[in-house]
Amino acid sequence: MKFVFSILLFGFGFGAFSQEQVAFYFDTNKFELNASESSKIQQWIAENKTSKILSITGSTDEVGSLGYNDTLSQKRVLHIFNLVKGTINIRPDFKSISLGEKGATSVNKAENRKAIIHFLQEKDLAKENEILGIKDTIEVIIPENATLAEKIKLAKVGTKIVLKNINFYQNTFATVPESQGALYDLLFVMQKNESLRIEIQGHICCIDKDHRNLSTDRAKQIKRFLVFNGIPQHRIQAKGFGVAQPIYPIPEASEQQAAANRRVEIEILSK
């Protein structure tokens, strides 16, 4: 498991009713447990083989510099992590939290030199997502041959949809006449869904860098068409990605790959 230190507070709500916590205390300036606390954590491990660890938070007293205390609390978290690793199940998005002396909440310095394990007991694992406030997500599959209106209806916030049949004259942001059908399809969708907000995203192909910001200009051109036809500007953002997000590696192996990279997408911002 990749172990990452973080000074950010753990995203799960520790106030949830079924989360548990246990604290282990360190001697001054030490990041390894003494004999008494080592015995305590071994007993806890033996009693919690079927639990799941959510995070470990380390803190220090206020003696020493901020930098020293931050490092010391990191080492304390790592020491505890190494003791429990391989013996107790650890959540894949496990968080390590290094508070340093910012975690000193007691007037008793000894009570601030600690690491806290937040965990779920076996009896609560069936309600894990509910306890942690994580909503189950259902993957939405959008048929490739669906109309744009159907794709928008099925899409969730954050979904990206390629606008097919929108093409431009070479090295310009002017759309070719054959693009009118696709442009009006997008316009009608925006007119019928008044709460819909989108970001139009331009992509180009075949070169190593978008020196002329052509992808941005093409996205803006689509926005201009919508605004000219009555769609409020605040519902539309425009952004160019150049060649930063190709579907196929550049240089492309075929014209089909180049055409796939050379595209306009919309991302759903809100519905």
C-alpha cells in the first residue's frame, strides 16, 4: 500500500455514530512506543483482527519548533502504521494525518504526544459506506448511437460527450457548413434544458503543441453560436486543451485516430 502523509483533516466524518478510536501515547521526543504502550497496541491488534482501519492521526506537545513537531508526528503515524500493517484490514483510501503541535488540545503535554487510530468494528462493516457518508454510485452507460438529447438526459454532472459531426476548416476556427446540424442539435438541447450548464472543450491533433490556441478558439466559436442564438453566457464555459488529452497517442497512426483526437466535447457542469 502506498503510504502518504497529509496535514489535511480526514475527509470522513468522525462524528458518525459507529466509528471507534483508540489512542497510543509516546514519551517526550520519541516516535516509537515504550514497552507499556507497545503491549497495549499488541493487545488491541489481537482484539481487532476483524476491524478496518480508516486513518491514523499523529500529534505532539508544543515543545520544539513547528517543523520538528510536524516531522515527529509523521514518524509517530508511520510507526503505528507499520505495527498494524498486515495484521488488520486497512481501508484502500486510508488517510494518515500529521497534526504536529496543532493537535495539542490538552494542558497535559503527555496527553498530546499521541497517535489515534480511527476504525470500524466488524459489526459495523456492513454499514461502512453509510457510516462514512459515501453514496453508492451506479455507472450510467450511454449508448454510442443515442441522440445528443438522449445522451444529455442520461448524463451525470462531470460526464463528457463528444459532439459528433462538428468540423472546422483546416487551421481555422470556422465551422464547415456540414456542422450546422450538430450545432443546432446542441442549441435545441440547451433551449429545452434551461438549467443545463456546460463547458465546451476543444481538442486538436497531429502536432506537439497548440501554438495558436486553436483548440480554445474553436471552443469559443461554438459558444458564440449558442450565445448568438439566445443562450445566456453564464450557462456556457469554453476551454481549449490543445493536444494535452488525446484519445490516441500523437503522432497518430492513421487519419481515423487523428480525427478522433481532433474533436469538440461538452462536459456537464450542472443539470
